[in-house]
Amino acid sequence: MSAKSIGIPDGTEVRIPLGKLKKSPKNARRTPHSEAAIEALAASIAVKGILQNLVVEPEVDGEGAATGFFCVTIGEGRRLAQLLRVKRKEIKKNELIRCVIDTANDPHEISLDENVTRENMHPADEFEAFRKLADERGLGVEEIAARFGVTAHVVRQRLRLGAVSPKLVQLYRDGDLTLEQLMAFAITDDHARQEAVYERLPFDPDASTIRRLLTETHVPATDRRARFVGLEAYTEAGGTVLRDLFTEDRGGYLEDVSLLDLLATARLDREADTLRAAEGWKWTEAHLDFPHAHGMRRVYPHPVELSAEDQAALQAVQTEFDRLTEQHQSAEELPDDVDARFGELEAEIERLEAKQQAYDATDVARGGAFVVLNHDGTVRVERGFIRPEDEKPESEAGPEGGAEAREEEGRDGEEGAPDGEDGEESSDEEDEDQKLSDALVRDLTAHRTLGLRLNLSEQPDVAIVAVTHALAAQIFYLGANAHVVGIQPVRTDLAAHADGIEDTPAGKTWSDRHGNWARQVPRDVAGLWGFVAELDHDSRMALFAHCVALTVNAVKLPFDRRPRALAAARRLAEAVALDMTAYWRPTVRSYLGRVTKANILEAVREGVGGEAAERLTALKKADMAQAAEQLLAATGWLPTLLRMAVSQGQADAQSEAESSKFRPEAAE
């Protein structure tokens, strides 16, 4: 039907009520417009009006007569946007829409032409245009978002991309940088830094490499110092946070590391001052990391009797705890008030039981504690360290003061004499030695040593006592040369090889076990032999095993040349049935965040299955590591280094192969 048949010349611009417009059945677009696209069009029209006329043709019935409605050939999205505005009561349904009548062209062809013969704006042009709106017209993020029907986050992303170095944007225009790479550069608006990092990049780097290089001098918000100080306190002190608008940055990156360290140290200092005032230690020191090379002797608390009042309180809360446990033992889920009460009772029991262990008042008066920052951002307190200069309390003037000092030295036993023997028997033997020449003393004691060796070699039970005594004397008593058996424990500080190992459940279990023995052994090393000898067999063997275990070193270092020792470590693992799933699990921090994506996928493939690994392949490394941690949590998966030792035959063959190259004949 021609335009003339309805009295309107073809190509005429007319205003038609919105309610008289329909979707054309001849429109080439079959896939509906997205809700986001309609939202954006509605926002744009609300601010700027309809910038392009709709193209329509009159609708006719089966007999060719005009129905009074018009089918939209071009501009269906704009029609839907206006209907959305009607729904929101922004305009009325009879709003006049500017249209052009077209009956000369084929409706299907021109609707196809509208969508095909056009070229989208280059994304870089879009980024810079958004930036211009903000810089030149002063439009805020929310206002720009409203005018274009997008979220404020999208506007921030485009503004950030528009702020990337023009040099890098041009590389993106030319196809030398991908959009993902450009997004990685947008983590900072420092053009000089962006360009400097670009010059350092390897060939075709992934986005994660660019982000890592741009943030290598910053601290992630997940860092223990940031968690301890808090982002609010850091920013209030003038610190700035770098945010990545294109990835999950878990809080961003703190740019002022010096300020962060200053704030963390200041807060630790306050914690140390509070501890010293509350507990009475002579000194407290705050450190970000535990000072393993402190060179001090450590004392431990000893059991003490609770006061009658505390004992009664402990009995009361324990009784209530047991009663509640019995009442709710079959409940699948505890009521909130009962669960809260259990928490209160557990805290009170822990507080009262802690009072059953106390440091000697003299140790507190001359000792101190380290206040350090845990790897999870919490405060850790390590108590009971005695500085070398504080080992002997200063004597008060007069005979009584000297007597008190000598009594204190006698109680400690560790510094009272150079060889650690201040007992009565030692004194009697020294008196006897003074009557004989040095040569004769050496001669006689050599014969006595030979006799000891002969007899001891026939009495393995006593040999265990002697070895346990020698190990314990050197492990628990600093500087006390009190052992007769020439066995020296060599201890390796594992914290120097595995950051945070002391904070793991296994590390805390070992610390508790060591502290338990330290509290049991006599304060005076002169009483150690009697203590070891009087232990029952099981307890003595437990102390012996603990002391021996402290000397185990199966750490493999770069360029390590201990093949036989490491083979022995594998045999030891077999002998003790070592199962590392009890002590270690794969987390982002312990493993997954420190290996390649291929290693992560291999771990998931082994621990969960190929299908699970396949689902992770498209993820970025940080997201992949997080997802893998959750998938592997209950699987018991271990990396090869931590798996159960190989069979004895395999170990023998491997040990033989490794050690043969160190034999003289192998070098010929």
C-alpha cells in the first residue's frame, strides 16, 4: 500500500502517538533486545530525547485498508524504551513520537541494513568520550550513569580506562594490546608507571603479570598488617588504596607501605605496653615478626593451686556445662540462647584453667615477652624470655642481699656455676680434686669413663636415661653444661624455611607439647637426672622421643647435597606411618597461590576429577586458586613431596642410585 493511499506522502516526517505504533513482523531482528539495552535507551531518551526518527509503514488489514496503526521498521528499541518510560509513569501512552513514513523500500531489507551496514564506535573512543564528559562538563559518575542507562560501576570502569596513558590506548587501537591487558594497566592512573611497566613486559604477557608488576611495591588489603591496622585507620592516617575495578581485588592495594608499617608497629607497641602493665613483666618488645635469633633462655609457667574461690567457680561452670551437654546431646541444632551460653561457659572454663599455670614471680620480675603479629593479622604473645644480663639478679647491699642472690642462683641452677653443677656432690668432688695433680685427675677419670662405657653398654635401660638426660639438659637449659653423654642435639628453626609454620595447627601442637615438658622438668638442672630416672618407662620414652624429634631435619634446600639423609627421612616417614593429611592441607597461601595454573588444574584433576578441573580452566589464577581450595578441602590431596613414602624396595633402589654418584668409583 502506498503512502498516498492514506493521504501522507512517502518520506514525510510525522508525529504519531506511541499507542499507535507496533512491532513490524517484517523486522529482520528476531533476537529480542536485552533489558540492559532498553534501560540504556530509556535513560538516554529521558535526557536527550529521541535523536533518530523511527521509520514506519502504515498497517493495513486483509482487504488493504488502513487500520490506523503503524509498524516500526527501524527503531523498535526506541519504541520499547518509550513503553518502559510509560510504565514508569515518566510519559503518557499517547506521547507523540517523531517518525518517517517509508513505503517505497522493502521493510525487511531496510531493517537488516540498519543493523548490518554500520560500524560500532571503537571502545577506546567510548572510554575517552566518557572521560571528556567528566573532565570538561563536570558530570559526576552517578549522573553519567543515569544519562546512559548503565550502572555507576560501569561508568567508573570506562572512566578508568579513559585515564590510561594515551600511548597505551593507541597501542590498543592499533591491536598491539588487548582489552584485557588495557584493563590491567588501568589499575593505576600513573602514566609514567604504566609506560615503564610496559617496557618491562615479556612477549604477549597475560593481564595478571601486568597487575603484579604494577602493584609489586604495594601491599594487598589481605596482608596481615592491613588486616591488623584496618583500612579505615590507614586511610584516616592519609594512606591511599589502589582499587582494581575489573577484577576481585579483595579490598585493593595499599600504596603507602611505610605508613602501614608505622601504624602496625605503633599499635603493637601499645599492645606491648598494655601487657607489661597488666602482667608485670620487666620488659615487652613489639615485633612484626618473631625474632628467632633473640639468644635468650626461656622459662615456662608451672602448675599452681587455684584459690578456693576460683576452684569453686571452676567446679560450678563445669557442672553447668556438663548438665547442658547432657540435656542437648541429641539435639541436631542448639537454640541460640543455649549456644551462646555454651560459648560463655567455655570462655570462663578456659580463663579459670589458665590460672592453674603461673610464671614464677622472680621470672616475671626479670623476664619479658615478645608481642608479635600473627600471619592472620592477630596479636600473638610469647612470654618468659630472660635476657643474658638478667640471668643473675643484682645483689642488694649488705649480707642479706647477697644471701638472697645466692639463693636465687641456687634455685635456677643454670647460671650458678660455669658447668651448671652447683649441687653438694659437685662441691665435694672439687674438694677432692684439689688434693691431686691435674695429670692424675685426668688419668683416673679416663679409667672411670672406660668403666662407665663398659657397664653402660650392658644396660640399655640406663643408656636411655643417660641419652634422655643429655638431650633434655641441652634443650631445656640454656648454657647448662650438665650432661655426661657426648650427644649434642642440632636443632633447625623451621620458621626460617616455611613462613608462618609456627601458626599452623601442627605448629601450635608442637609448641604446646614442648611447653608441657618445659613446665615439668626441674627448674634446677642438677635435679634433671633424678627427674628422668624416676619417670615411668612410658613417660621416659615419651620425653626421649620428644627430644630426638626436635633434632629431625628433613628440609631440602636448593643445591642440597644430602641424598643419604633425605633417603633416611623417607625411611623414617615409613617407620612412623607419616600421614601429612593430618598436618597440612592445600590452601591458596600454602600451595595453590604459589604454583602455576597448570599445577592447580593437575591438583584438582588428581584430587577431584577431570570434570572439576575442566570447569576451572577459564578462570583467572586468583579465582582458580580460591575455587581449587574449596574443591580440595575434603579430599586429602597432597603434592608429591608430602605423600606417603615409597615402599622399602623402591626407597633402597632410589637411595642407591642417588648415593652412587658420591662414591669415589662413580667419579672415575
